[in-house]
Amino acid sequence: MDRHVTAALGAALALGLSGAAVAQVKWDLPAGYPPANFHSKNLVEFADDVKAASGGKLVITVHAGASLFKVPEIKRAVQTGQAQIGELLMSNMENEIAIAGIDTVPFLATSYADAKKLWAAARAPIAKVLDGQGMTVLYAVPWPPQGIYAKKDLNSVEDMKGLKFRAYNPATSRIAELVGAQPVTIQAAELAQALSTGVVNSFISSGSTGYDSKVWESLTHFYDTQAWLPNNVIFANNAALKALDEPTRKAVMDAAARAEERGRKASEDATGFYYKELAAKGMKIQPPSPALATGFKKIGDQLTEEWIKKAGADGKAIVDAYKKM
């Protein structure tokens, strides 16, 4: 009798474990930034939050540093179901989705408060486009304000002529063209190598990117132009999301809301840290001269007009809604 009871219990346990294994869903989350970056850390916290809130039903593995898919491949990977969820700099989608470039329009939103309002105005229109492509927007987190890195004094935009300027989206390519620099397309994961080999010798980005790429080993100056605060957007494959049971789906959406707030605070906290660290490494951190600021303001006005023309009625509606907030 004891043997039969033991066998029965063993069989029941095995079936239970098998059922648990079947019930557990695993998602891959490709991302483009190093594991130590605050965006990547926030993704890991999001994944941990989802696992805990779902009772272990959904396990999300974060693949930082473009280790699973290269940055330009992430959107397509999620769209086709090769990955169930992904993170991407929103403006990387601008060539395909014009309004996705709204947060890189220079000098449109130059503070965290303004960036939050801009995302509030842009979220629904962008989510609608992505939904039509089979994806759901979960949340977005801004980068610290963008500034100019160089290896020499920049007293005016004319001083940027001839620089090999790293570009990573249409806006940065256009800025390079307008100042007479040479745009070179380099994604974040390849920036450190591009700097060390001289492929680029200037770029516009956040203190975070400069710190991650050890920019002090190649460049010397950082101009705090606060040009814009671009978002990383996190999105999921619609079919994968729909396949979850309702409590697990709710766990994902609730964790996403928490990740957005947590990530925004982490970004704000990181700004001062990165500037302090760059200065400690020997970088010259300074505001732009009046002439340089004026030159960038003119470029910003021109790019805003160009962007609205390119983005059409939807883009104008987002800008108008933002300005009313």
C-alpha cells in the first residue's frame, strides 16, 4: 500500500511540475544598451516585477548590449515574433514612422517636465501606428538632455564644419549636414570603437552615452546644449501579449506603468551623476557660447519646420497638443 501511495504521489507531483512548466511563458527582450546603463537596469527590474506579479507565469529575459539582435533589427524582430518584446530608441523608427521623430526635434522639449508632456501628446498616435503593425506600446523612458561632444573648442556652429559627426537617426544626420559636418551612422553599441579608431570625432548625445562609451579616452569637450530628451520605447508583439491570460497581461501593463515612472526618475538622477563623472575623467563640461546657442536655435527652428512638413497633419497635431499643455 505504501508503495502504491508513494507512486501515486510521485506521479501527481510529476504531473504538477509538468503543468507548471507548460504554464510558464518565456519572452526574450532585445535591447541595444550596455547592462550597466540605467535603461537596461530598468528593463531588468521590469522583468523581475512581471515575474513576481504573474506568480512566475511569465519570465522575461533581457538581452542587453545588442547581444540578441542588432539595434536596427529589434523592431522587425518583435513585429515578426522572433522576440516577444523589445526596447528601441523611438527616433530609430522615424524613417518608417515620421511622427516617431517628435522627441528629437531640437529645442522643442528641453526639460524633463516638457519631455513628459511631449510623450503624453505623442503616445496615442504612435501607439496607433505600431498597433497597426502588430505591436503594443508598453512604456517609454527619456534619456538625459543631449549635448555636443568634440575634441576641440566649439565657439560657433561654423567650428563644426568638417567634423566626422556620429549620426543615429534622421535628426542627427540633418544637424551634421546643416553645420557642414560629415554624418557617419554609428549605433550606440559600436560608438566606443568608432571613437577609438577615429571613425567619428564628434557627436550629440546624453551624458549617459558618453559615460558608457568612455568618451574621455577620445574626446575632450562636452557642450550642455540640452537639445532634446529622446525616448526609449518598449513594445510587445500583439499576438504574444494576447496569448497571455488576463491576470498575466494585467501584470505586464501594471509593471510597464511602474517602469515608466521609475525610469524617468532614474534618468533625472543619472544626469548629474554622468556630468560629474565625465568632469572627473577630464572632460571639459560647459554651456554653449552665445554664438553657438544662437546657431543651434536657428537650426532648431529650421528642423522644426522641416519635421512638421514631413510628419504632416499628425505631426502638427502632436506639436499643437503639446504646446497647449
